[in-house]
Amino acid sequence: MSTVVVTGTQWGDEGKGKIVDYLAEKADIVVRYQGGSNAGHTVSVDGKEFKQRLMPSGMLYDNKICVIANGVAFDPEVILQEMEALKKDGYSVDGLRISNRAHVVMPYHRLMDGLEEENKGDLKIGTTKRGIGPCYMDRDNRIGIRVCDLIDKETFSEKLKTALDVKNRELVKLYGKEPLSYEDIRTEYLGYAEKLKKYVIDTSAFLNKEIKAGKKVMFEGAQATMLDIDHGTYPYVTASHPTAGGVCSGAGVGPNKIDKVVGIVKAYCTRVGEGPFPTEQLNEIGDKIRDCGHEYGTVTGRPRRTGWLDACVVRYAGYLSGIDYMAVTRLDILDTFDEIKMCVAYKYNGEILDEMPASLKVLANVEPVYETFAGWKTDISGIRKYEDLPENARKYLERMAQVTGIDLGFVSVGPNRDQTIILHDVF
């Protein structure tokens, strides 16, 4: 058995796309197990950037099976756009498989997402307004529409009518908006169904069969640990489980099917949206990190909040997901810094905390305990062996591993596939 889970350890945007693209080359099957089009992976191939919101990263290689599993909030409009873009660039999408149990993002989900966020005022979450949260809400309220319903014309028509009756009452009475057209949505989505139905299968049954047959499978998540609905900085979180445990329910495989877990760690920290961020730098340092790292959202284009690496967050992610190796990304962004800081502990009311605070009031008021490292002040983008990294860079990485308790597995020194230092291969 050879299965690998790739999960983010911070607030997302850690550069997962680069690492999953690298590992996808060795995998037979690449699986997206949660989230929706509210998160994106950016992959650079031969200097060309590919920004994907739903499509698993393996589609950039030939002869890979790419699975959108049941835990994904599935937007058919987005996936069709991505399929067309890939085909224009000469890539085949024949390897795509879509779970018949995935829940479908509908137009009213996107509309309600924006209206609900606007209605929260100062308590807004910072949602991307892609309809992901409302889609999951309908799933949990047992009124959602699944892919198996979408490709059955009669079932879809009935379920859409029932759902739209409820949604239109909310739109009209709560928000003073015009009702949505049943016929327009029905026609649009049945058109999507016609184009997508040949890709739809029972992905859980497929994955369990392929794992048993010895195929190499990589599970990739969206967002990251601190945005997990249960374990993140609630309520400033996503509506699914980006942690490794989300694979079991999100892809329909048992925990004994998971072989290795790789945690992606950006060499500094960023965050999009609201919520506490202990190491945030609202100063020239934060501006420099953002400028050097081009830290703007893949999907939204929003400037990301920036700060020093929070090793407490990474340590927390490590035990939540059982991370075997960390893949440190964007180390090269720190090349020009005179000194670099790392938060190694939190202090609250004069005492060191032994755990990640559940209370946002506490987390927002912790004092980060920093260690300061001398910068390496040299371009590392051409380095391919760990021992060739500057001594100061190695000191920073090794202290990171020591504080988090997670072994170094990969170090990324640039956006391209070949700009990756391998310490432990997982396939």
C-alpha cells in the first residue's frame, strides 16, 4: 500500500500546489477530498502558471486518474471552465472521475453566501462568496442536491423545485431580493449534467479497489489546519475538514488505508480573511513579506495578511493530522531578510501555554515568544541539495523541525517543479 495525504498546516496558501504537483508525478491517482472552488492551487510548469480551484493537480500529467471525491462541494460550472482551459493548453481530461455523492453548489448557494456575509457586518467571516458554506449547510440539513441527483433529470427537477421554493422565500422575505427562476437554473444545470455524466462514478468503491490493487494514491486537501471547521479558529474557518482525518469521510476510505501524511509549511505565515493571527506583522516587515512573496489570493486576488512563522500552529497541525514529514515551501522568499523570526511558544497572562487556545479571545491576546535567526542573504533558488543550503537557512529549518516535532521531508526553493530539495521521498 502506498497512499499519501498532503495537508496544509497553517491558514492555507502554503504552496500546496507545488508539492502536490511534485508528488502527483509519482502517483497513479490524485484525489481532492474536501473544500470547493473557494480555494486554489497554483502550479508552475515550464514557467507557465496554472491556477486550479477544483481540478486535482495530477491532471497536468499524462495518464493520471484525478478524483473529485464525495467531500468536495462540487461546482459544475467551475469544473467545466477548468476542463476547457486545460484542453486549450493541450491537456487531456479523460482521467477525471467525479463522485456521485458529492454535493452540488447551486446559484442560490453563491447568492446566499454573499447576502449572509453582508448581513453579519462587523462579524463577517471573510468568505470568498463561492457558495461553499451554504452548500455544506444544505448537505447537513439534508436538503442538498448530489451529483447522482444532478445526472438524473427527473430527480434533479424534483429536488430543485423543493429547494428553490425554500430559498426563494428566504430571498424575498429576508433579503428583499427577486426570486430565482426555476426553469433557468434547471436548464443550465441539466446542460452541465449532460457534459459531466460520463465522468461520474462511485469514487469510494473505485479508490478502495485501486488501493487494494497496490496503486499509488495521493489525497490533496484545500485550505489548511487552522481553517478546519472543528479544529481551526472557529468561526473564522472553512466549512469542511482540511486535516488528514477529513480524508476518511471526504473520500470514503478507512484510516488504515493512509500510509503517510505530508504537512505543507510555508516558511513564514499568511492568512486571508478575519480572525486572530498571533504573528501578524502590520508593519514594514509584513509589507516586505507580501511584496517578496506576491501574497495575493489565487481565487480572490485579495492581499494576504502576513507574518513570521508560527511554529506553535505547525506543531498543533502535526499532532492533529499525524504528520510524518513537513514540506517547507517558499524558503527563497526570505533570501533578502537581515534577520528572521520564528514563534516557538505562546505566553498568556505571564504563563507559557501548552496547547492551542480554543478561545479566540485568548488566541488574539497571546504574546508570541520569538527566536531570532540571522538571514542567509543569498539566492537559494538554484540549490538542489540540502547540504548546499546556507548554514543559516539550515539552522532555521532544523529549529523548525525541533520545535514542531516533525521531520523535514521536502524544501522548496522556487515555484518550478525542479526547485525542490528532497530529504525523504514518500512514494
